[in-house]
Amino acid sequence: MMAIVDTDTLIDAWRRLLTGSGKSWVLFAHGTCVVLEQPTGEPVEQAVGILRQFGPVHVATSAGDFRVLELGSGDGWLVTSHHSDVITFVPRDDPEDPSHLAVGILGRSRRDRDGTELRVVHIEAAPLS
């Protein structure tokens, strides 16, 4: 059974990561964030559309690919996907096995759950310029 990450922990981590970026972002229940490089219309609708298409994992396709980036702050890892704006945060104390492969598989499985459940837990909209 996959552990549930505390929503406040996720929001805090993404705020630290994206502070000053000027980008809107939408956070989903299992830690996947869709960063809206060029928001068009309603952020939630745009993010859900992106995650619906690019969140679910299909093994042996690019949808199963990931890359693990260890955060210099020591807070955890970012697990990328085949869409540059879809990224999953895995907190440092979450995985039993901190190897990049294990962290990547955990992050990818969380992206898959977020991509099928599509449960938004937080939205940060960049100010209009």
C-alpha cells in the first residue's frame, strides 16, 4: 500500500520549489504538480486535461519513462515524466528504499494515481501581468 503524503507538506514543498517563478501550478492529491507555463483559461481545467492525457502510466511507452532529480535542499526528489510540465515530488522520509530507481517507481506510480483519480488539492495562480 502506498503511503499518503500530507497535503500541507506537498503544498509547502511546491511553494518553495516554484517561488519567484511567476508560474501558475496545480497540485494533485499524490504529489504530482502540473506547472502551467502558458496558462490559458481556467488553471484547473487546463491542468486536469494535461494530467488526464500525460499522467497515466503505460509501461513500454514514453508514459512509463521518468527521471529522478535529487533536491539540493535534502527535502526529497522530483520525478519527471514524458511531459515537461508534469512532475511528482517525493519527500525524503517517504520511500523505504532511497535508491533512484525505487524513488522513480514510487513517483511514477503516484503520477499514475493522480492521472487517473484527477483530485486537485491546491491551486496557485500567477498574478496577471
